[in-house]
Amino acid sequence: MLKSLHIRNFVLIDRLDITFDQGFSVITGETGAGKSIILGALALVLGGRADAKSARAGADKCVIEAEFDISAYGLEAFFQENDLEYDPTSCLLRRELSATGKSRAFINDTPVSLATVKELGGHLIDIHSQHQNLLLADTRFQLNVVDVMAQTVDLQRAYAERFRAYRDAESRLDELKDAAERNNQNEDYLRFQVEELTTARLKQGEQAELEEELKTLSHAEEIREALFRTASMLGDDDAGALIRLHEALGLMEGIKDYLPGAADYAERIRTARLDLEDLYADIDHLKEDVDFDPERMTYVNDRLNIIYSLQRKHRVESVEALLSLQADFEARLAAIDSFDERLAALTRERDEALQDVLTQADALTRRRTEAAAGVEREIAERMRTLGVPNTRFRIDFTRRARPAADGMDEVAFLFSANKNEALSPVAQTASGGEISRLMLCIKAMIAGFAALPAIIFDEIDTGVSGDISDRMADIMQTLGHRMQVITITHQPQIAAKGAAHYYVYKEDTADRTLTRIRPLTPDERVGEIARMLSGASLTDAAIANARELLDMK
């Protein structure tokens, strides 16, 4: 529900504040007074295209705010998804437009994109004029009308679950086919790489071991010379370290009875001699094992060349990375080899999910087609009461080739207003006035089944008068018991039925002309409706007629 509208510096409006009531309200005024300006401001705050010329001449910027009560629309999930503060009783939309053309939009004081505002606005209010027939021509809207009347919420929920399972199975099948196609194109390449890496017989840690061994082999003579000299220094019978320690041990043993602590020194020398004997034995043994082996060196070089070559080829730096590549290539080959089996399994899963979807879609179609007959009759009857006596209306169902998120059905509203005219899609055959009346009939029909956004009818009564206007007013009045209806009208019969009446007028100041709007008092309503009946010159008969219309509402 639109609670209030606040406009600052927009076209001919310097300041406008208006509060709207729930139910059926009417807006009247002289032609050219600025009713379209107010609608333009409302369209702008709902995400419409901005124009720098919209800012009132001389003003730095214009600001438009609209406050809504959204408690009936179940929009909490929308606010959560867009990280917006949620208050069901008060939702504030604001649009700011500078004189330079810069535009900003806000929801509850949080900056948002125009797309977000438009999406939310579509849930809040529907501005309908003779020239705005896109909604009625939208097949999604048409299908939604059928679903509302058919009460398909339970079937749609069940269908949606099966549709998600089907799309998931189809997606996994498509991914498998794409992967298989890519792998099949590279199968020869993969097999060659696997064969090459397998033949190399790579092992974890091998590279480091080989590189260390190569260092040893490359310096074999230098290593052997150092070991020989070290062994000689330790074990030479005349001057080696071991013989010297043996002599030192004897000296300490000789004085241990005379020098406190000499026994400890002797023990430490004995321990050092034992350690040195072990070290000498290891080095003496090792020097016999070190020898230049040209065949082994050739093997190690060849092995490292294979590793380095594979690393350069695959642009990696370790044997571990090569082994990881080998495992990946082998897995891809295994996938190719098992493709037929996995393809068959996923195809069965997809087909079973598709059958579930089609079964549920058939149930949805049956519910829709059963309800469509009643919709056709009711729309035709309502249109006849609104002055289109030869109305024919049909909902045409077409089965889609593939399941969609809302089922297998495409619907088209077909319409004819004349006996000799074939049924055709609404957008192609209905006039602006007929489109507006159709929308009024549809809104009135479905209002009892769903929470609809508020609707503004912009001169829906164009081309009708008298009894037809009165019938349209009755429909809007009844519709206003279930939702907010705001109608801009030139028909006194419609204006008289409104629960609230707003008057748009122009006011001249010293330097400019401004558009104003205000609610009318009961006495002012009599005068305004009398003016609509008789023109600028009020007559007693017009005033009496106006009072009668207001008493009849």
C-alpha cells in the first residue's frame, strides 16, 4: 500500500506532500493541471529513467520519496537477499536527481541500484495507463493470472523440487559430455604422456638422492685423498692421534695416586680414545669404498637428464609434481575408458528425473486448463458489463518443447471485441481502452485470491461514459475493499465512488506556475464533481446531481 508521497523540486512541483488512504481513491483536476507530473514522479522513485530536465528550473536537485506498507506482500526474503533493513509497516523508497543528471536511489536510506528498486517496485505498485499494455501482453503475467485462479501453489512447489533435480542431473550429464569431448580430443596426447612418465619410473625423493650422488662421484678422487690423509692422521703407528692418546692415558694412569683428579682425566682420555677408534674405523672402511665409477656416473647423469627434461617439458620443478601430473593424466584416461558406463548411468538418472518433471507438469497443466475455462467466462462477462458486448476471450495453451521453471505450459490471452473479428493476442488486437478494462477485470477477478500490489489507473475511463463509467466505478470500488486502488479520472460517476478524493491544480506565484494536490473536503467534492458534470459554469442541477452521485456511493 502506498502510504505517502513527498516530492521536492520536480518539474512544476516545488514541494508536495500527500498521504494516501487504503481502499479506493480518486484523483481529478483540469486537463494539464499536472496529474501526469505526479505519476512521473512516482514512476521515477520506482526506478524509471531519469532526465536532468526533471529537476525544477533553478533547483540543485529534486528528491522524491514514497512510503509503503509492505506487510501484505511477504517480501522479507527480498530484503534479506539484498542486505536491506526490513520493516513490514514502513518501506521508504527515495530517488535523488541532480540538475546535472546524476541520479541516486535508496531503499530505507540504503543506496541501491535501479534494478533493485525496479524489482521491489514491481511488488508494490502497478501504474496502468492506456499506453502501458506491456504487462497484459507479458506471457509470464498471463500464466501467473491462470495460476492464481487455479490455486496451483502446492503443485508449483512440488514441480519446482522435481525441476531442480532434473536440471541438476542434466547439468551433471552435460558436464560429463563436455569433459569427455575435451579428453577424447586429447586421448592420444594423454596416452603418450602417461607412457612417457610411466617409462621414466619416477620415485619420490629420487631427484635429491641422485643429485647428492652425482656430487660424490664428481669429486671421488678429492674425497678419497681426504679420507686417506684423515685416516693416517688418526691411526699412524708412530705419530697418529690414537697412539698419542694412548701415551697420554699412560701418563695420567701413572700419576693418579699422587694427583687428585688425575683418575678422572684418565677416564676422559680413555673415552675420547674409544670414540676416536670408532671414528678411525669408519673412515678407514669408507676410504676403501670410495672409488671413481664412470659407469655409475653415466647412469646418474642419464637419469637426471630424463628428470630435468620432463620437468622442462611440463614446466614443473620437482619429481613430486611430475608424479602428480602422471596421476592426473591416468585419471583422465580412466575417465575416458569408463565414459560409456558413466554416461549410461547419468542418462538414466536424467531421464528418470525428466519423467518425474513431466508427470508433475501434467498435473499442473490439468489444474490450469480446468481453471482456464472459468477465467474465460468471467473475463468475457465482466467485459460485457463494461461496454464491450461482443467480447470473446480465450486462454490458449501451448506445450513447450522442454520443461521450464514454471512448467511445460505457455499461455496466450486471445481477445476479440467484434463479431467479425478473429481471436488474436491481446496486445495485437485490443485498443488502449479495452486493454485498461481487461486489466481492471483481471485485477478484480484475482484480488480475492492473492495479495496484489497497489494499482494506479491513469484515465482508464477514456472513451466511456454514463452507465459504463458507473459500472467501472463499482468494480474499482469493490476492488478497493481488497487492495489499494488509485484512479485518475475525468468521469464524475467514478470520482463520486472514491473513498478519498484528491484534487490536482495549478497555482501561479510571482515568478512561476506550480502544480499542487490536496484532499477535498465533502463540500469541495460536491463542487468538483459538479464541475466535472457541467464544466466551468456550475448549475444548480449539476450540484444536485453531484450530491446525488455522492449519496449513492
